[in-house]
Amino acid sequence: MGAIRLAVVGGRRGGYFSRSLARLAGRVELVAVCDSNEDVLQKWREEFPGIRAYDSYDRLIDDSNVDAVFLATPLFIHAEQAIRAMEAGKHVISEVIAAHTLEDCWKLTEAVEKTGMTYMMAENYCYMRPNMMVGHMSQQGLFGELTYAECGYIHDVRNLLHDKEGNLTWRGRLLRDYEGSTYPTHSLGPVAQWMGINREGGDELDSLVTFSSKSRAGAKYFGEHFGEEHPGSQADFWKNGDSTVTLIRTKKGALIALKYDIQSSRPHNMTHYTLQGTNGAYLSPRYAGEDPLVWIENVSKGVSYSEGKAEAPEAEWESLWSHADKWEHPLWKRWAKEAEQSGHGGGDFFVLDEFLSAIEERRRPAIDVYDAVTWSSVFPLSAQSMASGGTPVKFVDFRRK
């Protein structure tokens, strides 16, 4: 198989992946880009002379010299664009989330099953070094039986809710029009992999319940930046609250607490995770420069139930990196140099590498359509839960057992 001819759709976000594309030369060839903004297209022409630039998605998917598309467009149109590309005979790697309605989740699943094309969701947080290492340790049973996890996307992006005139971007419309955990996969993806969700011998997501705080941070920001006459300066303009918490219960009785907050004033907490099992626990860093922490029974120092007992030392957290020699994920052992030069903690490199490998080897990717729609369905299911006053809602099995 020759190099896979790739087109990027959504030139602004897609541009962040150009460093990773360069490190995969020989396996992938960037042949086209599509964006509605001519200035964005011109930048791509300057960086990649000879690239075909389209301002029409229809024209792009009609291009027979494109084998695969990378969707880096607003999340509301991911499913529709993915379906059209696969129906046109093109493989798809899609930015998160895969779909924002249950109807689109079903349509996307059916398109993959019908066309046989490779589909992967580019959840780059799954490939960050600590997340992959914790997953490797979990698969080897170091944490014992998993009982609880926390995860969160906590990132103040209020400056991305609007353009310079104060008009709402798609992120702004997301907060104005929807209520729930509307961007769940950065948080849930790694945890789902640690717990073996949708995997043979693993677990399945069973039900969720969602609550949200009052909305204040968005109105405060818009009032300060655009004045009290801007509708966004009114708290009731924003449907979603500042902080949203979803509790997910799995069929094996594990509990996952998922937090979503893109408005509150605080430093970026890029990777908020904890994992608890019968034999140990993991804590992600709270801020840049802090080590991830782990404690494993009979491996780490001390005994967790020894407080106040002279005969046994108390348990002590250890740096996750102190176990890297033994438990580093094999992919990071092999590709660390390449991955560290790409975005999102190496994740941008690994998602593209896995997508290409799945096409080359004619197999399902590590994050397939069933993972994509299961994780993404937290958006509409959490909205259902909130609309009913916090009633538990069952997950959908998209695998047609």
C-alpha cells in the first residue's frame, strides 16, 4: 500500500496536526485542505505548496485523489461530514465529539457498518503518556478490581466563545443552547479504556445522572468585555451552568464522576483524573510541573490502613514516573521522541499513527465507532437527565447485540 492521501477539513484546528503529519512522512501524504475562510486556505498553500485547497466540502469529497479525511470542524457537523465521506469511499478520522445527538450516533454507526470504511475518533487525551501508562498498569491488574474514577475537562475558554465583535462562535452557541456535559470525551475516553468499556471481559456503561450549577461566569465575562447591553451579560442567556457533574455507573458497579467546566475563572487543569481499585490508586497532576502520583499495595511504600499503628509505616504516594522502567506503555517506549514534538502531550501523533495503522492493517482502530458514539452519547443523555430534573438515564448499546 502506498502513502494514504489525506485531506484536512477545518484548516484552523487541523493546522495543529501538521507537525505530526511531517513525522509520518512516507505513510501519509497531505493532498488537500478544505475551509470556508480564504485566509486560512492561503496559509496552507504557503506552507504546503501544491496542496489542493477547497472552500466546498462537496467538491472535496468528490476528489478521487483523496483516500481519507481528517475532520477538524465544529462538533455539530462531525457526524454528517463523516457519513458523507464514508459514503464517498473515504476513510475518516474525526475530532471530538463524534456526534451530539442519539440519532446521529445511530446514523454514524450504520454508515461504518454499511460502507466498511475505517472510522476513528481522534481522542488524543487517550494517548497522553501518563494516561497510557496508567492504562497499561490497569490492564496488568496492578490496581486490582477497579471501583471508582474521576475525570474532568476544566479549562476556561471564554475567550473562544466569541469573535472580536462579540458574535458567538460554535463554542458560545454550545453553552447558550445546550444543557449538560456537552464535551465529555477528553475526560471519559481514558477512563473508559482503563476500565475496558466495550471490550471483551471488560465493562459497559449502564446509566448516568447529571446536575449543573447556576450560570454566572459567562455573564460576568461578557459584561466586562462587551458591556451590559450585550445579551451574553445576562445570566439567563446561557443555558449551561458554570460547572456540570455527571455520575456514571457501570454494569459491574464501578462509579465514574465526570466534571465539565469551561467558564470558571481558574488555571487550566488539563488532565484531571483519579483511579481507584482494590489494590491501589492513581492521582493526575493538578498543575503543570507536578508529577502524577500512584500507590500500589505491596509495591509502593507503607500500608494504607496503618495510620496510628507503630508496627506498620503509613502509605506514601510515589511519582508515577518512578515505575516507568517497568510500566511505560510500549508505544511510548517506541515513539516518545516523535510524540513529544507533537501537540496534546503526544496525543496528536498517536491518533494519526493509529488511524493509518488501522487502514494499512485492515482492522478496527483502537478508538472505533462504538467507542466514539458511546462516549459522545454522554452529551444527549446528560441533557435528558437534566431536563427531567436529574433522573437517571440508561446508556444505549449501539453494537446491535
